[in-house]
Amino acid sequence: MLNDHKKRIKEICDLMGEDFNAPSCREVLEHINQCPTCKVYYDTLKKTVLLCQENDCPEELPDEVNRRLMNLLNLRDFLNAPEK
Amino acid sequence: MNEKEIITLAKQGDKEALSKLVNKYSERIYNLALRILRNREEAEDVLQETFITVLEKLHSFDGRSSFFTWLYRIATNASLMRLRKKKLVYQQISDDPDFQESVESRVFVDWSQDPSVSLFDKEMKLKLDAAINKLSDIYRSVFILRDIEGLSIKETSAILNITEENVKIRLRRARQYLRDILSDYFEERVVSKYVK
């Protein structure tokens, strides 16, 4: 049983972020829905990644940093706001 | 003009074409370096190093990989070189033996649905930042490229020049490590709530 959890948990980790509709994922997904231990593991793992993503705040390139970069590359004549 | 045409012109020394590439990717490169190094000054250094390398090596870019992959590889390597120079002591992430032990010895508590679990919890945010900081370069780079930047396993593998299987192994260990850190924190809270 524990070995089964261990195997499944590895599979859950590998498949997270992949396409769960793929046939190879179906079996793991069915297991998650039937096994409380793996369900908790999956939910908390998913929440962890979600929290990391929410915690990540991309910054706008500061004007000064952009200006120094363009100067360094001898491209000051083309100094524009970076494309998004 | 598509990117391939812009690159061809930039290779011929066309400054306007080069500036288009710089303007298109500079913010992404800055943020990638910032995510890996967590320091704005060093992120700027990596940004400059990356585009200096682009200037020097653009003639040898043969288009076998996409320009984005090539650029990201340069920036990731520059960031990782800096991270390694710091010689910080990272958390060792062992594979199977420790993991098996943790599966055997603990009852998983579901904190994922707890409404108090949010980034407004400053202590949790600090724990999360500290945990990511403790990830060694090989795990941090994979986790950032795949889970934060949202790149595919294939792209991550091409950027880091490692096999897709290796990406999956490193990603699995990084995710498990971060989950365990947060679980230690939240399980204690959830359990104490019910004990009271």
C-alpha cells in the first residue's frame, strides 16, 4: 500500500502541469479521486505551486536599467520602452 | 517583418534590428534573472552580460533552436554562474530513501482548502521565499523555468541542456521539497485549530 502511494505520488508530481486529459493521465487521476492520501497530497502540491506563482511578481524593466543597457550596446538612438 | 528576418538583419550589423530584439526580450530576461538571483543589481548585470554575449555570438546562432531558447540559455547560464559563485549552503534534497520515510511516517493533512492560506499571511510568504532561496541551482532553475515561467518540459530541457527525464526528476524533487516546507507550517496550524 505504501509503495503504491509512493509510486502514485511520484506520478502525480510528474503529471502536474501536464494535460490531465491525456489517456496516460486518466489512470492517475482516477486513483487520486479514490485515494484520500493521494488526493490530499495532490491538492497540497497544487496549492504549493499556485502560491509560488501568486508570490511571483514580474517587474517592469526600470527606465534606468533599460537606458544603461542600450548605452552599453551602443543602441541609445533606439531607446524605446521594452515590448510587453 | 518576422523574427527570422530581424535576426538576419541583426547578424549583418543592423542596429535597428538588434534594438528590436533587445526591446522585445529585455524585460523577460531581467525578470528571469531576478527570479533566479533574487537581487535587482545582479539581475541587471545578467541582463547586460546576456546581450553582450548576443552581440558577440549572434553570428554563430544557426537557428537550430529558437532564438528565444538560445537567449534564455545564455541568461540562465549567466544567472546560475553567479548563484554558484555565492557558494551558499543549500538544502540537500535527497531522493527516494528520505521521501519514502516521509510517506511512511506522516499523515497528510489537507491545508489546501484552509481559507487562511494566502499570501496575506506574511509569515507564510517569508517561509516560501526562504524555501525557494534554499533550493540549489539545479532545482531552482527547473522550478522557475517550468512552474513560474510556464515553459514546457521540452523547452526547459533545451534551455538547461539536460534530458527531459532529468527535468522531470528535478522538478519533482523541487515541488516535493517546497510542499513539505509549507506542509510543516500549515499542518501545525490546522492541527492546533482542532486541538483547541
